[in-house]
Amino acid sequence: MKELVEFIAKSLVDDPEEVSVVEVPRDRATVLELRVAPEDMGKVIGRQGRIAKAIRTVVKAGATKQGKSYFVEIVD
């Protein structure tokens, strides 16, 4: 799942070298922390959060298929 989020984010931004995804295990789920360059933050979030919501939807669908639980957080 980490590779999927990284691939999607690198496809959206101008500076793909600055994209990093870190898996953080929590109680019942795994949190994927997505970091991008500050100038690319808007491209990953999108207007009214539409792109971020789409990324989360894709991850949730993949996680459900695997029988796991993932959450995506976009952090500074």
C-alpha cells in the first residue's frame, strides 16, 4: 500500500524526489504519512480536498481487499 501512495503522489507533484511515505503502525490500523515539498502540497490535496479524498478512497479499497486497515495522513 505504501508503494501505491508513493506512486500516486509522485505522479501528481513537480518535485517527485521530495515525496516520502512512512508506515506507522497504530492500534488496529496502519497510518501512511505522506510528505511532499511545501510547494506541492496543494497538488496533493486538490481543490476542496478532492485529490486527497480520492487517494484515501483508493487506499481504503485496496486495504479492504487485503483484509487490513490503512489511513492516509498528509503531513508537513
